Amino acid sequence: MLFCLLFLLGPGVPGGAAVSVHAQTPTDSEKEGLVSLQLLGITDFHGYLQALNDNSNGKIPSADGPITVGGGAYIASHLDALSEGKENSVRLSVGDNFSGWPFEVAAHRDEPTIEFLNAIDIELTAAANHEVDETVEFLRKHMMDGKCFGTRGVDSCFTDSTGKQFSGSDFEYLSANMRDAKSGQLILKPYMIKDIPDGQGGTIPVGFIGLNTTETILGTTSYQEGVLTADPLLEAAEKYTNELKNLGVETIIAVVHEGGTHSGYYNECVNPRGPVIDFAREASAEIDAIFTGHWHASFNCSIEDPEGNPRPVIEGSNHGRLISEMNLWIDPVTKDVVREHTTSDNHAVTRDIQPDPEIERMVTYWAERGNERFAQPVAKLTGDITRARNENGESTLANLAADAHYTAGIKTRQPADFALTAASPLKGDLLYKKGSNHSDSDGQILFGEMWNAHGYANPVVVVTLTGRQIDQILEEQWRTQSNGTTQFHPLAVSHNVKYSYDGSKPVGQRVEPGDVLINGKVLDPDRSYRVAALAYLIRGNDGYPTFKGYTNPVRAEVDRFAFLSYLEDNEVIEPPALDRVSAKK
């Protein structure tokens, strides 16, 4: 096998060699009789249709300095340029296509992203953790099949840039290791087989296995405890590789939404490390190439498989900044990859190319629709609702958010008794005086103002906690620092809770169960309660460790849409009274 660069062996590379950029392109004589297959991949796009200029979204570091990159119209043009003249080319995604952060996309339930991916001819994607941020049902019925919910054009099924109603994806979603927690069945197809011409009147089957990080269950904003289970990546890869082999498939590609990193630039491989690098070293040698994602990293590696053969492993950053390309050469007799001829590259999505005019119109359309969506009226308010805290840690926005979370929580099976809300989802104030938007007026809450005030795409979850645990969580609002001082990290409680605390007592002894009333009744340390809170809070990420002792979680709405539902249902919002928490005198 011929390689054009030195092996880079260093700390963190045990048991396998790693090189950057791969084998030399085969000569004409070597190509004779072989079938070429180009693979073009993106990952962690997150709906970034617009071309931005900040470092996180519009730049990629290089040895010559940062390069300006990204934007849907430029992605489309680069894909066309890269595939020009290629007899066989497949476009794929490694997942986290949507459920991201651009307002104009997320506020339209990520439908613009699906329109874009359809337009650039993506053929398959791994279903990653953010694909199930809403629910598996939302992914399958709405994003894949185009089934509407709520009011068309208001809640879903918006008119796209061509004047048509949203109809779902034209490409396959794959997941070989995500299972329904109750039935044990895979939530999606584990693999896809694509037949490519062999140049002799027949075809060569190529298998693509989709895999998703096992962190999806507990370690991401998706939060799927009790809903999904995750098979180990290696186990799932081995199972479906064998199944493909039994079907006569010899060329196998793993599309793995799990991350890694390294110490070099986007087309290098310097000291690679991380779970997907470990996976690459151990996964079946029958897998010929690995596309990765999830960590928003960028590397182009060749990692020896368990049989010592080099295998390309590539991750293409995020938000449309890079396109990952692999070129495989397949023997039409064995139908397997001639591994020594495989090449791979990460290409910067530069803006020195003519942007695709169709996609440019699409991007402009959704940006304009985003402005319209921002200006839509949601509810009225009678006074300012702000994050400003009083001496007991209450704020009108925190109390309003707690009430919204409680309302979402009582709609679930085993409904919530009350809600607890941390400061993290509180993003901006809702002011009575009209803002700068031309559609605003005094006392009006616009959709965009609601969006900017609360949430970060995290689900409300209803969990069981004992009264003793609840008391301890309330105690954890006060935290002793290394210098001996005490910091106060207040939680908001829903309107049906009142409690008092004694600030003169030591940290950990400031709240008595007898001073906590839930629906007018004293907190019982031995009773179980159903508590609504964001997944981020119950996992202990906000700094209340006792929350992690919860049981029996049930998902409700995602935070922003729970907040929206609450505002719309109430129509006129009064600033909540700051009388839920009191200090003993």
C-alpha cells in the first residue's frame, strides 16, 4: 500500500497508526477494470442556511489563517463542483441536520433544513441525537413523512420557497443502535443498500450503516431516558455488517454520529483521540470507510482496522463549514473496495465560488419568513416581566417560566404536582413598552420576543422525587464557596408552591419541610411527588445534585414551545406576584 505522508504516531494513538490525507490516486493502469465511487458528506449542519461571518459559523482555521466559509448556497455549488464528472457519487449526512439555533429555521420547526437537504440531493443520513430532540414520532411522522400537526402554516407544514406545503424528507434516515425502550425494536432502518453500475451491465451493492452516540439517552439535550435505549456502537456495527455480508454486500460504509478530535487543522490527523477513534480501531475490518460527526471537530485520518489495514475516518466540522469527500475504487468481481486506492479530503466551503441561485433564493425566502415569524403577536402583557430578582431570589420571568413548565407537566401521564425552574433558560425580559420591531406595540408579546426570553431547546420532563429530596434540592440553592462565602442560586417554584427559609441558619439547614406548602399542604418527606423541570436541571447540570436521584421520567413539550403554549392559552399575561418565597424574620 502506497502512502504519501508520514505516519503520525504520538500520545493517545496506541494500537493503531494514524496518518493525514490518504493513499495516492491510482494511476490509469491501476484504475482499469475498477469502479469508482465518490462519497460527499456533511455533518452537524444544524440548519445553518445563511452565510455568517463569525468565527463559530463563518470561519475555519487553517495553517494560513482563518478561511471564510459556509452558507447553504455555497455548499450546493461546492457539492456540484466536486461531483462533476463523477460516474457514481453519493451525498450523505452524518446527522444533527436540524434542531439547531438559527431562528428562521427552528421557529419553522426545522422544515427549512429538510427543504435544503432535499434540494442538494442528500440520499441518506444518520439519525443523530438532535434528530430526536422533539420525539421519535416527530422525526418519523413529521420530518420524514411530512404529516402536519396543529394548524397548517402556523404550527407546522409551512409553505416552502417553491410555494409547496412541507412534505417531509426525500432521503433515508438510518439508526442501527437506537431502540424503543418498551418494545426493544429499532426506531429506524439500520442500513441502506445502494446499487451502483459495475460498468459491465450489472451492479455493485454498497451498504451504509447509520449509528448514533449512546449519549443520546442522557448526555444530550435530546434526553430520552425511559423512551429509548442505545446499543453499543461496536455491537450494532458488527451485527449489521454481518447482515450486509450475508446479503452479498462487500462495500460497507459506517456513518457514525460519534465524535473525536485531534491537534491539527481540518485536513490533517495529529494525535487523534476520542470515542469514534476508538471505534475506528476496533470496528469490523469489513467496514471500508467511516464518516463521523457530533463533536463539531474536523480531521482527516487513516486509522488501522483490527487487521492492520488503513481505513479512512473523517469528520467535517459543523454548520456547513466543510464537505468531506472520499473516493473509493471497487473491484467489480469481488465487489469490495481496493483499500490502498482510497483517498479522502475535507474541503472548505469557501465563498470564492458562484453561489447556487436556487438555494440562494431559498435562503433569502426563509430569512424573510423568519422576520415575519418574529413579528407575529403571541399574547398581551399588562406590565414588565423581567429576570430582576428580589431579595428572596424571585423574578417575574422565573415565576412565569415555572408556571409554563408546570402547565406542560400536568398534560403528561402521571402529571406534575408542581414545577421547579433554574435560571439557565431565562434569556431576556418581556417589556410592556413596545420594542424596535415595526409590528410591536405597548403591551404586546411578539413571537420573537417570546423566543428570546426563554429556552434553549430542552424538554420539560416530569420526574418522581421524595419530599426529602425536594427539601434537599431547596437547600442546594445556597452553596459555600472555597473562600467561605455563600452564593445564592435560587430556583423558581410554580404558583401552587410557597415556602420560607431562614437565612441565619447554616447552609444545608435553611429550609424546613414544615415551611414548604404544595397545593396548600405541608411537604411530606416520605411522600413521592411528581415534579416538572427541564432535562438540563434534573440531570444536575444546573448545580443541584440531588435532582439526579429522580425516578420515572416522562417527557413533555420542549421548553420554548411549552412557553409559547402557555402564553397563547392565557392570552393576557400579568406579571406574577413575587410572593412564593419568603424569608423568616
